[in-house]
Amino acid sequence: MTEPDDRPAFAGTVTAVARVTPHMVRVVIGEVHSLDGQGLDAAQHPDEFFGLWVPGPDALPLKRYYTVRERRPETGELVVDLLLHGHGPATEWAARAAVGDTVLFEAPRGHYAPPADTTRILLCGDATALPAIGRILDERALTGAGGPPVTVVIALDDPTDRQELTVRPGDDVRWCAPGDLVAETRRLSADDPDAYVWFSGEASDMRTVRTTLRRERRIPPHRWMTMGYWRRDSERWIARFEAAGPGLRDAIEEVFSSEADDEEQTDRFEDLLAEKGLL
Ligand SMILES: Cc1cc2nc3c(=O)[nH]c(=O)nc-3n(C[C@H](O)[C@H](O)[C@H](O)COP(=O)(O)OP(=O)(O)OC[C@H]3O[C@@H](n4cnc5c(N)ncnc54)[C@H](O)[C@@H]3O)c2cc1C
């Protein structure tokens, strides 16, 4: 959703469009320039993402989040892979994106940060997580040998959307059906409690994984990162959220402006949603 005080920080132009797999469109953004004077800092996290403004109904721009699949320092270009998932302003824009289109976006930020003593890295998610997982593996390859092995679990609706990933001996890549993603993540993370777990995908799936890691197994937060990348039937959820009244929004704002750490804030946020049947 676009917040009223949101402002794009950068503008760019689409310099290439390609179909990576049947449901994944690759858009290359070049000729990037700052709108507010800030620079496009070097990437801190390989799962970096930004808000991208796309035309919504009535041509009003709406913000949607996308991963920077690749940075091309030699040309200053950024590469974004967008899933064609059905209906929605971003997927519809991706389906018709063309060289010369103007795009507006935020400064990228990310979360991926495995601790130094990690014995294995688990990268789990659905098709929307594939760009971040691909980037994490590509960046690891650039750092040379060393580091823990990686297990990848990716759920796809359509197996023809599988992509070649940059793996090493000792890594393990598993493709599964969307309905198996959560169980597979829970099982693999239980097998290796010292693993760093990175999970991104549908919001309820993410909540189940987060609940397992944080509330049931009490694994310290530096050993995992979970993020909801999209929400099933989001129109219905947003309508129910709005129907819960301004009190819920105020309570959420209070939580996120509190002194509690990020995960405590998220715990309280989840509790508020659960009270309203919105989890
Ligand atoms: C940090 C972050 C990084 C992300 N990176 C990527 C990325 O690199 N590539 C990418 O493709 N997506 C990525 N996403 C997910 C993407 O932002 C969402 O899928 C987004 O909702 C798409 O917007 P839309 O305008 O197409 O659809 P919306 O207007 O948001 O939704 C329209 C309808 O489509 C449904 N819907 C939305 N997304 C999906 C989906 N993936 N599958 C099935 N139904 C869906 C909704 O429930 C709703 O019914 C990322 C999300 C986050 C938070």
C-alpha cells in the first residue's frame, strides 16, 4: 500500500524487457537519477528490495515491493524480476512493460544477514522469493569459496518456472508444490537448529514459519529472517482490516513507534491482528 508521505527517491527508464520463464518478466532499469539528492548506495544485503511505483486504477501510481535481482555497476542498471501471478497493478504493468517506460522507486534496503557461526543456510520461499534467492546465491559465488552450504526450497505453481541457480557441491536445491513449502521449511530447520533460515513468501505461510521459529522453538532472531512478500486474497483482507476501525491502525502505529526491538514489535503486531481474526 502507498502511505501518504511516501516519495520515490529515484527515477529510471526501462532499458530492456525479457521473459525469463513463462511467468517471470525481467525488467532492466537504467538511466537512474536521484530525485532527492541521495545516492544509490552500494548494496548492504543481497535480498535488497525497493518500493516501485506502478500505474494503478485511474493511472494513480501505487507502490509495490520488488527485489533487486542484479546490480550492474558498469552501466548503473538495476534488474528486477516480476512474477506474472494473475491480476494486480504490478503484474499487469510487468506484462506490458516496454523499453522507454519511466519508473520511480525507493532506495533499496534488505535483511539477509547470516551470523558467522552458521553451519548451513536455508533459503526458502515461493516464486516471489526466487529473485532474492538467485541474487543471494550469485553474490555468494562472487565472494569465492568458503562459507556454509546452502539448502534451497522453492515452491512453484508451475514447474516450468524453475530457474538455474548458482550452486556449489554440498548445496541442495529442492523444488516443491506451494502446499508443501511450510512443512518442508519446518522439517529442514528442525534437522539443523544452527542453520540460518531465510523465508519469504505468502503472509500466512510466513506467519506459520515465524511462529515455529520464534514462539515454539525460541530460536534467537539473528538466526532467521521471515518476511511476508504478498497476501492471498489481499482485497478481502484489506476490507476486513479497514472494517476493524481506526483503533486497530492506531494500536499498530503505537507498537511500531515503541522502544521494543523489531521482533517484539512484530509479536505485538501479530497479537493485535490475531485479536481481530486477521492473522
Ligand atoms: C520485500 C519484498 C520483495 C518482493 N520481491 C518480489 C520480486 O522480486 N518479484 C515478484 O514477483 N514479487 C516480489 N514481491 C511480491 C510482490 O510485491 C507482490 O506479489 C505484490 O502484491 C504484487 O503486486 P500486484 O500489484 O501485482 O498485486 P496486488 O494488487 O498486490 O494484488 C492483487 C491480487 O493478486 C494477489 N497476489 C498478489 N501477489 C500474488 C502472488 N505472488 N501470487 C498469487 N497471487 C498474488 C492478491 O492476493 C490480490 O488478490 C516482493 C514483496 C516484498 C514485500
